[in-house]
Amino acid sequence: MSKNKSFMFGMGLLAGVVGGIVAGVLFAPKSGEESRREIKEAACELYEKHSPAINEAKRQALENVDLMKYKLERQFRKFNNMIKSKKLQKAKALEEGAECNEFDYQ
């Protein structure tokens, strides 16, 4: 769980840095073209600096998605099997009841 907390802290820190850079550039008294250029440069620099961490976060996120998908599919199969089992039990009980009724009429 500690690894997950540090991952979330890292993602929050990264989001804060990006948000701070964007806000600083957007509120600076510069032309739009110059501001866009600075934002692009800052984003490229940030990506180059933190690309290993970004790639690791992406890998972890995809692993977690795959794990959750597997767990959900497994639970769905269990639930489906339970429903089938209940239906079979009910059908068997109805069949046994019908067999008993046949003997009553004879």
C-alpha cells in the first residue's frame, strides 16, 4: 500500500508542477504566441526530465487495469455459475415434484 501512496503523491506533485507552470505562463504579461511557445518548451522539458517516472506510472496504471479486469471477469464467472447452479437446483426440484405428482394420479 505504501508503494501506491508514493505513486499517488508523485502524480499529485507532477500535476501541481504542470499546473503551476501553465498558470504562471498564462498570467504573465506576454503575447499569446510567446506564452504558447513557453508552455510548449516547459512541457517538453518536463516530459524529458520525468519521462521514466511517467512511463513507470503508465505501466503501473495499465497493470492495475488488467488486474481489476481479471478480478471482475472472475467474479462475473462465479456469479454466473452460481445462477446456473440455482437454476439447475430449481429445475431438479420441479422435476422431482412432477415425478411425485405422477405417482399421485395413478
